[in-house]
Amino acid sequence: MDPMITIAVRAARVAGGIITRSLGKFDSYTVTQKTRNDYVSDVDKAAEQEIINILSKSYPNHCFLAEEGGYHGRDPGKDDYVWIIDPLDGTTNFLHGFPQFAVSIALQYRGKLERAVVYDPMRQDLFTAVRGGGAMLNNRRLRVTPQKSLKGALLGTGFPFKDQSYLDAYLAMLKDLVKDTAGIRRAGAAALDLAYVAAGWLDGFWEIGLQPWDMAAGVLLIQEAGGVVSDLEGGDNYMETGHLITAGPRLHQIIVDTVKPHVTDSLRYRGR
Ligand code: IPD
Ligand code: CA
Ligand code: CA
């Protein structure tokens, strides 16, 4: 296995153990509210700390962009190696005992995604990707679906529950997509949703209001599985805006064409 993936997988598994050992033990951790509808627990923080400890032991000169701790580095935007970490993606699910969450770890080198690990500790699904080396689930090579139309397609999404100023635009997109697809799922952990697109379990996915740590690993998984990732208008600004559409190449264009008429000016920039 690629040495950086080996270390990242070790970190993801340790974090996954911290999370599953605490699942359902509601009295064993404290929860605080960060912003509207956005919660963090001691479990998120402990998992993040453990991931950073493991990675920095092997890579003392690398930098970290982690959801709970922010940026640890010298020169944001210019540091060579940056690990982008969501220690517990799907915190709201976890806090309710709803078993859909994951650990997401990506490595960027000079602004390009190079390695990805998304680990579901409940199902022990380990998704990994190396730039140019493909995407894997455990030992199986991944491929996005060849779906060509919305008819028969299963899509994933996330609701813009934090910044509700996007709600009207989002609902208009949902309305246009829901009437033509086989179904739309909102499972509550974006990193896993993206991994499911890479695995071909979802034909496509879109969400408004994501953060880099929600997306980074999943984006590389999809690209290495032959999928396309864009912002809401088909451009490359998904990391900057936080708004993303992804699918196999043909379906991707159809989703972009459906969503684009509902894109308002504020959706061309990052909100929150
Ligand atoms: C959230 C989940 C959710 C998505 C939110 C994210 P968190 O991440 O990925 O599915 O809809 O936008 O913030 O807060 O549980 O790490
Ligand atoms: Ca997240
Ligand atoms: Ca999180």
C-alpha cells in the first residue's frame, strides 16, 4: 500500500474506534453548539487530536486544516503538504445514534489533492484513492455509474440547514430534480455521500454550503473513479464556494443544466 495511505488509514481507524466506542453513550461526552444547527462533541475533538498526532509523528513538517482546530501551518495557501481532516463527518447523526458517519482525511500537495481516505467505522468500509492510481473500497477498484439520464437515477443530496438563505434556491433545484429521478437520499454525511458516488451506489450528488474538509477526500475518490466534480454552474469553484455537483460525465452535465437556472448571485460566492 502507498505509505501515505497506510498512515492515513491507521489514523482513520484509530479515530473510528474513538467514535464507535462512544456511540449511544450520551452521558459520556459533552456537546456544544458552534453556530446555528452546527454541533461539536468531545468525540469530534478527541478523534481529530488523535488523527493529527498520528500524521504529525510520521510527517512532522506537514500542515493541517482540520474542522475543529482550524489551520496549523506556516503559510496558508502556500504550504506544500496540507492534510485536510474531518474527524467525524455526520456529527448530527452520531449525536442521535443514527449510524451513518465517517472519518475523512485528504492530503493536498501544492493545492492538488493527492491522497484520500474515507472510513465508515460502522460498516468498516474503507475508501481510498491515490492521484493517478484509482479509487478503492477495501480491495475493490471503484467506478462511477455510466448513468446517462435522470430517469432511473438515484441521487444524494444535503439540505442547506445552516445557512437558510439558500433554502428557496435549493428547493427549486430539488423540485426539478426529484420529479425525474428514481429517488433522492439525504443520509447526513457528505464525505460518505461522495464515496458512494465513487462506488456507484449513488449516480450523482449535489449540495450547497459544504466546507473543504467535507469534500476534499470524496472529491479525489470520485475523480479517481472516473466521475466529474464541479460547482453549481459546471465550473471549478466548488472548494471556494462550498457548492458542489458530481456524477459520471453524462449525468453530471444534465444535473448542471437542471440546477443552473436556479443559481442566484449569492451562490456564486461562499456563504456562512
Ligand atoms: C456535515 C455533514 C452533512 C452536510 C453538512 C456538513 P459535519 O458535516 O457532512 O451531511 O449536509 O453540510 O457540515 O458537521 O457532520 O462534519
Ligand atoms: Ca463534515
Ligand atoms: Ca465534522
